[in-house]
Amino acid sequence: MTTTWDKIIAGDKAAFDALAEKEMAGLIEAARHEVAYYEDVGDFPPRYMNARELVGEALIQAWEHRARKPKGMEPRAWLYAMLFETVDKLAARRRDIQKHETLSTDQVIPDDPLVLDPVYDDDEEFYEWFQPDEALKWEDVIPSMAIAPEDLLRAAEASPRRFDAGERRAALLYFKLGFTLEQICRITGRSVRETARMLESVRGKLKG
């Protein structure tokens, strides 16, 4: 049976646009967190990029690299994987530029396409470290994570540096966007145990 993703792989741009539109609110929310974080740590100058611009760039990358989505990754998860990959690449390039040149605050990086590596090339690579018998339910790995999602996200917005990129992303993907632990691991490229440690760190910082 032909799936929506099969159509997208074959070049059905309308199907891809429909997927992106359905997920747009979540993508913009995630992008807003990313831009705020990279502005706060100084990688992005003020007003360098807004959330919609970041989402637009990420969707270009998701479409161009659509054939490289691993089989086990949900199509919507691929959009978030490309969002995080895109913003990390942009931030890294700005850091590199700032190391070698003195830039005015309104100068932007070149417009040449980003070169993005897939999070995973295939399921075999994913399962080299992802053990299927590991717990996939959040409550199984973080039994004491009794924090209201709105409180966690409010804290992340109020002080972006308080949590590192991995912690913020895992919390947003689970509490706000409803991804399973397995899909979060696929999106972020981290193991279940590593992701669990990040959420435990979030819990500790909020309790502190």
C-alpha cells in the first residue's frame, strides 16, 4: 500500500506541504525556543532570524533530504530532526565566522545551502545503540518526573541557558509535542538512557 511518505519520496510536493502545514504550529513553537536559546548564548545576534524563517529553512532541508529519512522515524519527526539539525548548523557557522572575522551585528551569513548529514542513515545504524528492550515509556525511566508541562516550558522560556539544548528539546518534544520516547531518541540522535538522564537533569534544576 502506498503511504503518504511514499508519495512524498516520489516528489509529491503537495503531500509534503500538507504534512508541514499540519505540524506548523509545533514547528514554530520549537523554532521559537531554539532562536531564543541561541540568541541568549550569543550565537545569533538580536533579530538575526525569527521562528518562521528558521522553520522555512528547515522545511527546505527536510524536502531536499526526504529520501534519507530512516524507515523507523515518523514523517513528522523528520521535520523536527531537520529543524534541530538546521539551527545547530547555522549556529555553528556563525560561531566559526565570529572566530575569524569581525562582523557588524546586521551582517548575515552566506546564503549557500547547508550541508546536512542525516540523523541516521537507516534503521540498522539506529539499532546499533538503541536496545529494543529498553523502557520506552517516560514514567518507566523518569518515575519522579512530576512536573507540569507548562511549568517546565515556562522555565525554559524565562531562562534559556538554564537547560542545555538536549534537555530543552527532549522536554519540548515530549511534554508539548507528544512524541514517544523512541521518536525523541530518533529526532535527537541520543539513546534512551542518555535522554532519561537529560530529563532527570531538568527535574533537578527545576526542584533546585
